[in-house]
Amino acid sequence: MLAAGLGTRLRPLTNDLPKPLVPVFQKALVTFAFDHLIDTGITRFFANTHHRAERFAEIFPGSTYRGHRIEFRNEPALLETAGGIANIADSLGNDPFLVYNGDILTDLPIAPLVDSHFRAGNIVTLALRSGAGPKHIAFDSRSGRIIDIRNQLGSGAPEEFVFGGIYVLDPKFLDLLERGLKRSVIPIFLGLIRRGEKLGGVLIDEGCWWDVGNREAYFQLHRQLWNSGSREGNLQIGAAEAKPPPLGSAADFPSYPVDDPEWRLAIHKSAIVDPTAQFRGYSVAGKGCKVGAGAVLDDTILWPGAQIASRSNLQGCIVRSHQKVSGTLRNIDL
């Protein structure tokens, strides 16, 4: 699990929280990835960390999740993707392994990716999407090979596919890495293409997929999850109701058998919301939040412990954990 990034596109939200730990409704982003992998049958996990690494212990006490051990490897100096993989090479053994970006939320089926990797005998196999997202991958569906990435090889081949943030690596890939070196996997992938080695891809458009890399994507994720379950618009939810409409079915968005089945709640059960406060749009209040009398939250997300003063009016805002906010605010992060 690649979880060591700085989260620069989400600042200031990530000033004191790693991007993989940002809350999505009542659940940390990266836990969706672990759920996805556990449900696929994966039982052994590694995660690299760097920025605010100590915060992972809050979400994963005892370095475990759903009964599975996670070995966290801190990088005092950021090593990027290839460096992060090299940093755990001594523990990987001789079997192929999955690499999963810590800032995506998806339930795309992983089995076709793994099956394609073994069937083709690839060194690397990337999960690809043809839908929305940054299309940087040139792929030959007949041969199953990646042709180019961001046209860095000058192939001129059309870039029609999105990299899904999940890939399988053969242990031979580890021979191409140098431990302690800060390096991306992209130049190594391009080297494989130049040498005619097997850098493969498989198109998997089934399931949902979001890249939660920036503020707009973070809002869009909440908007889509909310709208999948309630299509009434401008919901008004006060403490008297306490339970907003459920967010839709498993066919609409990722739904996993997780420890906390109430992650979909827009208002956490521990939040204290005055009955006269209004929640509109896809607003969310996390654990321990307090919202005062007459406050109006419109498309606003409150992280755990946030406090909103009476008669405040927030629209399009994200309020970080334990921040105290008052007044009329529009489209800012606090």
C-alpha cells in the first residue's frame, strides 16, 4: 500500500493528516483499499509511510485491521514508488505481489488483473480504465502490452486509458530496484518497454473507481456517494432525525463487510447537532462534532471533532478535525 505521499494537492487538509487517512463519510480513505484487498483474499499487508506517519496508529491500533497484520515501513526521507517497494523487498519472498495506491477508492474486480498477469507471464501488469480520469497510457489490447506512458517514448500512440492505481509485480521486478534510492516506477516501466519485456495491462471497467487526489475529487466522491442513495436534493437533517437516508446499494458504490457498518452515516452518532441546525446537500459531520443552533451547512464536510458555532453558515467548506469555526464562509478549507 503506497501511503507515503505528501498530499500536496489536498493542502491545507493534509497539513496534519496523511492523504490516505482523510475521512470519507465516517471511514478513512485507505481502509476502503484494505477492505477491497481482504475481500479479494489478500492476507499479508505492507504500507509505506512518511508524512505524519504517527497518525496511522490512530486508525490502525496495534498495526492491525480486521484481524490482519499491517507492517508499516516509515520512510524518514521520501523514497517515491520504486524506492518504497525496494524498501520492503527483503520481506516479499519469491511470489508476485500487488501494489495499490493509497489515494484511490475502488471496488474494481482484481481477479482479472491477477489472472492476466499469470497467463501472460508479465513482469508488471497494470489495471487500466477507459472512463474518466487522466489518460496517460497507450495500450495495445491485441497484445496486452503497454506501448507508452505520457508519450515519453515518443511513440505517438493514442493515450486512451487511465492507470487504475493497482498493479501486479513479479519478484523479478525487484532486481531492477536499488534500496534507499528515491525513484519512481515510471522510468523502470519505460525501460521494460524499450527492452521489449513484458509490461502488460488489462482493461477493467467494471465497478466504481475514484482518484481522491485533490479537493474537487474529494467533494465529487461525497457527492456521488450521497446521490447514489438519496436523490431528493437539499436534505435538511437535524439532531432530531439523527439518521439521514442510507446511501444506496452495493450496485451504486463500493460496499464491503466492514467492522463499522455505519460508515455511510452523514451524521455520526456521537455528533451533537442542535435540532435547529440544517444539513443540506451532501454535508457530513464526523465523530464528536458539535454544530450549534441555527447553523446551516451546505455541501460541507466536518472532520471528527470539528465545532461549528451557532448561526454559522458554511457552503462548500471542509473543516478539519477539532477546528472551531464561526461566521459565514464559502468554498474554503479550515
